[in-house]
Amino acid sequence: IMINEQVPLIKRYKYRIYPNKNQREYLGRVFGSCRWIYNHFLAENIKQMDLHKEDPAKHPKPNTSTFHFNNLLPDLKNQEETKWLKETPAQVLQQANTHLTSAFSNFFKHKKGYPKFKNKQGKQTATYPNQQYFIKDNKLRLASLKEPIKVKWDRDLPSGKVTACGVTKTSSGEYYASFVCEYIPVKTNGTG
């Protein structure tokens, strides 16, 4: 029996956003937390890999799974010197770990470059999964941020499922929100 089930397409819709001064400061802290988490676990992984190369019997190969990184997050947030991580929603920090795991996966599977450390000068990003953001009155509301952010809607979001919102600050200082949408393309009959 052949089941004719269409696979949803994934498309990203990007919009310019205009955060005010307080929102820019908040987003700066979120970007910094995500960057710090990414760099911290990357550095730890490099250290563990060096130990593994020296003595594989004593030091196992480091774990690069999102699950492993996420399990280490609560302890980091409870340490005095890194308790500022609590300001950023846990799910947003977990997304930084997902990005690191993807970078490792690209390296191991596709022989793409080894993951690189993120710096303050480049593009800054944070991903808000569902339940961590919503759109109301044509404005974007992010978890832990009291005021909504103004969005320039130059086209409608598709009616399909929106799975995440990525907030970005470019190196030139512009802010964007991009929504990851899943939708089933409409089939048309005939040739034209």
C-alpha cells in the first residue's frame, strides 16, 4: 500500500524589527549569554578531546549531544560567577546548544570546518522556540521581555506551522526576526 503523504516544506521568513533602547540592552544580554554558552561548551569539548587523544583509556571521547550540553546548564546557572545566565530563558540557552551540536554534526558527517568560537563583532543570534515568543497586535513578544517589539511586516507569514523565531543583530547594527515555517505546498492539477 502506497501512502501519499506530503512532506512539509521548511521556509524562513525574515522581517526587520525595531527594538527600543531597553529592548536592545536586553537582547544584548541574551546574545551574550547564548554566545558564552556556545563558546564554553566548545572550549570544554576541545579540552576533553585533547585529553582523549593523550589517553583514550582514561578519558572517553567527549559527548557532543544537545542532551549532554543541556544537562550541564542548570549547574552553570547555579554557580556564583555564571548566575547571570538565569536572565535568559532556559529554552533559548538550550537552542545555543542545539546550534553547537549541529556544528559538530556538520564537522563529523560532512567534513565541514571544525566549529569556531563566536565573537562580539560578528552576527549575534538567539533562537526562541515555540512558547517563548508570540505575535500580538502585529508586534513581537519575547519571553522575559516586558514590552513588545515593533516589526516591519513586509509580507504575511504563511498559515502553516511556525516552529521558532530567530532574533539577529547584524554586524552593522540592524535587527531582524526570522520565523521558521513548516507548510504543505498546494498541489495543482494539470499542466498550467
